[in-house]
Amino acid sequence: MKSSFGCAKPLFDGKIHPRLFCGPQDLLRLRKQIRTGYGLKLMNALRKKVRPLLDVIETADSLPLLIAHHTVRKHPRGGSVLAALADIAFVGVLDDNARAVEAAQRVLLAVPEALAIGPRNTYDLSYGVIGELQLTYDFLRARLSPEACALYTRWAVKTAIRETLRTIRAGHFLRSAGANIPMVGMMSALMTLLAVKGDPGVPDLAEEEGELVRMFEAALFCGIGSNGYPAEDIAYGSGMVSFMARLVEPLRRAGLYDAYALPRYRRFGRAMLHFVQPWGKFLSNTGDYGADFGWRSPVFPRLATETRDPTLLWLHGTLSYPIACAGPMDMKTRRVDFPELKLAPGFQAPVDLYSLLTLSDLRKPVHPSKTRIPTQFMDSDRGIVTFRSSWKPDATFVVFDGAQRPSSAQGHAHDSGGHFSLSALGEYFAIDTGRYNIEQDQHNVVLVDGKSGQSTKGQWRASWYQAVLTSYRPGPWVDTASVNNSQMADCYWSKRTLGLVKETAGAGAPAYVWTVEDINKANDYREFWWTMNVHPDHRITCFSDHATIIGSDHGNFLDVHFALPDPAAYPKPHCLKLAQDHQQYGSYAYPMGQGNDPQALAREYRRTVGHLEYGPVFYRPRLIAKVAGYNGRFMAVMLPRRANEPRAKVESMPTLDNGLALRLTFDKVVDTVLWAYDHHLLEADGIKARAQWCVVRRQRKTGRVLYFALGDGYTLAINGKRYV
């Protein structure tokens, strides 16, 4: 596929098809590419995918009913035919396969009648289809009779373009340009317009084209954050950007708009890279779906070429689809509809026409560990952060959510301000629970008296509340970020700071994470529940002063310890009680099947999907640290360790009032973590600093200072020796 601004303008001006993703000359080159290598493997797999669908089309009693709205469609493979229609047309044209061409033509021409059968809404054929119909027409246009062309283009102009445009205008598109449903309608109409513009009988659509291109540009700004992160998170948001990639190429080729000139679109691939698990294969989930990434072609291969970033090819090849979904369903059918093909060890690609159209982009992938890509990421629009200790498979990796969601992308927001997810040593320990888990009590946050600050009353609906990322400070050894979620928590104030302490050579200490809480519910004595939802197959063991999570993938551990204020600092001292329970999904009043029984839903999900940890997670263990006190001021530290390693010794240290101090004794080193609320006076364990926080690493045998880090600080002395 040739991709440069205006390269297909002569095709559009000359009314020549195909033109959206490729032209006649591109097809000639592609026929050569599919004779060997990846091209041959992918083309054979695509032929295999398409072949049984031809039988479905040829034996269908009614083609309109076969592809009608999903609520009236009866044939179990009707959706499969629609999803693969452009693949069928592509195989027909590329192989000169008359049977495939005929089948695709018949389905395409059945669309107007099919639309009339079912309900009209955002799931119908005129509104909710991005690529399948438009590319089918584009590939087959030269083979269609004038009458067939007229039948399709009349429907396309009247219904798929103008009627859809009226619908999204009525919805005030520019107020919701980052939300998936308006975006889908806009993209469907725009792609249909690009497919039929200038053809015989098609009126002048210049006005509609200008409006739709303007809407598309708005969607790029509203649907993608300034650093590339999608506004509606993993799956919903990333899926919308993948759909936008289907428009990016034809718009660029037509000389109408070049999204590659927009920094936030160029940064999308790198943003997604920062959310991949340390071991690859899966994304760390965020938001209101699961950790899957559907339709990742053509976005990653094309961005890899345009940004000269081969790590995006590694990301493209390590992910797969589907790995999770919105809920239990027949995943066998989905895996047939969306097959993956292993092209090389650790590298797979979707079996679809986009993989073939981007063959020239599928060059040598590069693992991020072979590059100098930063280990930290932040998107200021969405207020979301990732930190990782390295790009190695056993790295400690944390996602920290500021829950800043724009008003233009409402619909799937969660009360996730201050939530974190944590992976380490190949285990996904602290999970994001995904779809149907909106409220605070579904996230890894502090709950006042064990309850969410705001309630959805069991419904599956978006949160209406905001949090804000207040700081982001990556460093050579310690990364930190802070979130204020006071509105979500319904508190006078509620703030959390999270830090990642990275490995140092020869220390014998893991990369670990700490959180510091600062919560005031209402100037009174409360119980503050520090919560962590864990992988459904992990186990939790609680002790008097700490808890241990045992991983189910490799048997590695996560030890969780706490530091409380000095017992003498308040009229009634803070106290800690560790517990565990099983938390069920939050949208219990939303019809889900299985009698809405969370355990039954989890069993069905395990049977049909697997990978329960990637969302939606209907039933899972939860660690609870209940800290009672006049305020929620305390620290937690999370220490990964391998199954054969001893547990670190963790001690609270005496320090100044309104401060916290922990000493962590590992095999070869001793770390001291200090925090000061407001006054910046850090004094404990031989350390005297003026900063909000401080971490010092000393050699265990000699006490020699090896590393130190300060947060918002300017002086540091250790055992009387000045370091800063």
C-alpha cells in the first residue's frame, strides 16, 4: 500500500477504483508479494478464513436476513459474513476468484433491504460499519453493473451519508467527539462518502465532505490525549483509534487530511506500548472493557513506519485478539471470526486484509529493551501514568490513574482516581477489574468506612465525578505521581501519592512500590479501607502486620506492609487490621445473564474466554487493610519477591509528628522511606532532610550510602554527612 499525502488524488479525480487503501498498481505489486514469505502465509490463511463463509452466503435462504440487525439475524454466522465481507471481496479481486466476487456482490446489494428488516439505531448497517461495506464496494466497483452501482450508491448517499450525518448533527457531535458512538457514525459516513464520491449518479458531496472531515479532526483531538493515550481507555478508546486508522489512510491518500502531522496521533502507538505487560502478550487494563485490542491492523504497522519506531511492530506481534470481551459469549465463534497467524516466534498478526495491505510495513520488530525508550509515561489530558523498573519481562510495572476524563468522551468513566494496578516477576498482582466495575469499591483505592464515595446503585453507567493528577515526577531511581480524588471519595480531601523504587545493580532488592494516603472524610474518626483487588487465581494470606499475595502464574509473592502515625500523636491511636474477602462486580442491577450471580458469571467467563484477570472481572479476592483513625494518613509498601527468596524485614521507625518512616532490610541493602505531611521535615534513622519524601539505600554490612532520592527537597544529611 502506497501512503503519501495526495498519492491517490488522480484515482479520485479519475473515478478509478480501488482507491481507498490501494490502487490498481498496488494490487499488481501485492499479487507478487503474496507468492512468498509473510504474504503467502497470510494470504493462505485469509483464503481459509473466507472459504466457509462463501458456503454460508451461497446457501442462505435470505441474504438480507443473513446480515440484518443483530437483534433479528437468525443465522449463527451472519455476523461473521458481515465482519469479513471486505476480506471476501479482497480475496476475490486479488485471486481473480469469481466465486468470492459473486458472493461479496450479492451481500453488498442486499444491504438496503437488510437495513429495512431490523431496528434503526447505532448498530445498523448505515451507522455502525467502518470498512466492511465501503471497501467491498471500492474493490468491486469496476466489476459491478451500472444498475448494481446505482442501487448501492443511492442507498449510500441517502442513508449511510446524509441520514447518518443528520443523526450525529442532532447529537451535537462537537460536544461529544471523543465518545465511541458518535465517532462510529461519523467514520462510517465519511468512509462511505470517500468510497462513492464522484461516481456516476452520486451528487456533489463537497459540503458533507468538509463537515465530516472537520468532525474527524475533532475526534482526533477529543479521542486521543496530548501524549497519545485514548480518552476512553484500553479497548473502547484504543479500538476507536484503530477504527480511525481506517480513515487516516484514505483521507491522506485523497489529499484531504494528514493525521500523521498531528502529534497526538503519531504518539498513540508509543502510548499503547507503555501499557503492555512486562512479559508482553497483554495490555494492562484500564477503563470500562477488558484488556483486548481489536482491529490493531493497520494502526501499529503504519505508525511503526511513519514514526520509524520498530518497537510498535513488536507490540503488534505480541498482542492478540480476542483475549477478553465485554462478557461471557461464544468465544469459539469469535476466534474463528478474528483468527491470528503466527508469522515468527513471538510474532502474530490478524488474518485480515489490513495485514496484507501493510505487508511492506511488517519489517523487523525490536523489543523495547533493545532501545532507549523511557520506562515512564504520562498523558496530561487523561491524567494517567505508567512506571516500570525496566523493559525486562520480570520488571515491576504500575499503572496509576488520575481519572481525568474529558466531557467530550463521557459514557465509560470510572471512579478510578488514585487506582493502581501492579505487575511484577511475571505476576499480575493488583488488577484493574474492567467493565461493569464503575464505583470506587471496584478499584484499588482507599474506601472510607469500606464504602464508595459515590454510588451507581448497581447500574452500569458512567461515573459523573472527577479526579486530577496533581504531580508526575519520574527520576533516575524513584518515580512518583500524585492524585487528588476528593470529589470521587466524597471527602473534605482525599489524596494519594505513589512511588516506584527501581532495582540497583547488586543490591539484592526488588523494584517495589509505595503509596502514601492523605484523607480527611469529615474531621472525625473513621475506618479507612486500603484495598487491592487481585488476580482471581492468586491467594492472599493475612498476618498481624502484613499480608502476602501468592501468584498463580509462577508462584512468586507480593508482601504488603504498612506504616501508621505515632500512636501518641492523636487522642486515640491509629490501628491496623488486615482482612480479605471476595469482591463481586459492581453493576449487579444490570441484566447480565446467569441470574446476575457473580460466581456463575466468573465460571462462564472462565469457560468461554479464560484470562479472568484482564476484565471484566466478576468475582475476585480482595486484600483489605483497615486503618482506623482521626484521619487516613498512612503508608503502604508492596515488595515483590520470588518464591525461593526470604521476606524483607520491614519496620516502622520513630520520626517527627505528622510524618511516616519505614526501614526495609533486604539481603544486601537497607532502604529507608520517609514522608512528611506538609512541613517537609524528614528526620529518622540517621537521616535529616528537608523534602516531602526521601528514599535512602545503604549497604547493609557497612552502612555506606549507595543511592538516595528526594521529592520536592533541597537538603539531605545522613549520619551527619551532607549529601545535598
